[in-house]
Amino acid sequence: QVQLVESGGGLVQPGGSLRLSCLTSGITFSRYALNWYRQAPGKERELVAGIRGPGGSTNYADSVKGRFTISRDNVKNTVDLQMNSLKPEDTAVYYCNAFKRDGAQWNYWGQGTQVTVSS
């Protein structure tokens, strides 16, 4: 059974930092691209950051470049999102995603964790 479990969300003031973590199980972790998405109220889910296989490349939404950093631990099977200089517009539910395409497509989601940036 595949599970992705996020943690680390919460309430933070503008300019503050949070670190999200996603613990995965039930997948061959090293073969998956790992992503963080977010969805704000009334908006579509958007890709925030992604990281490819072991030592792979990263990509970020323009809105978070220079502030967020995605990383993966291929021993602990976790993917983290370090979020600095948070802004109110970063408020959303953040979702962990694991994706692989090898003929078939494999796409798994966590349950989400709320991040609220407010004074």
C-alpha cells in the first residue's frame, strides 16, 4: 500500500519559515520524481517545486524561486520543502506527490497539510 504523509504545516507570520516533510512508503522511492503542489481557496492546484531521481534536477514555480528549496533523502524516503520569506499569498494546502512514467503512469498524492501565512 502506497502512503505519502505530509507534516510541518502551520501558522507563520509573513517573513517567517516553515519546513514541510513528506514520508513515503510502498514505492521504490529512487525511481520516482517527487513534487510539492499547493492549492489555495478558489484556485487550481499548482506545482510549487519538483525534484527528479537521486541527485536529480530541481524545478520551481517562478513565485517561489529563491525562497523555497526542495530536497530528497533516498535513505529515509522523504522529500522536504524548506520555505523561507513566506508571504500571505503562500497560504494554501500543500500536497506531496510521487510520479513515475515507464510505459504506464504512476501518480500518488498525500492528504495535504495547511500552511497559513498571516500576522
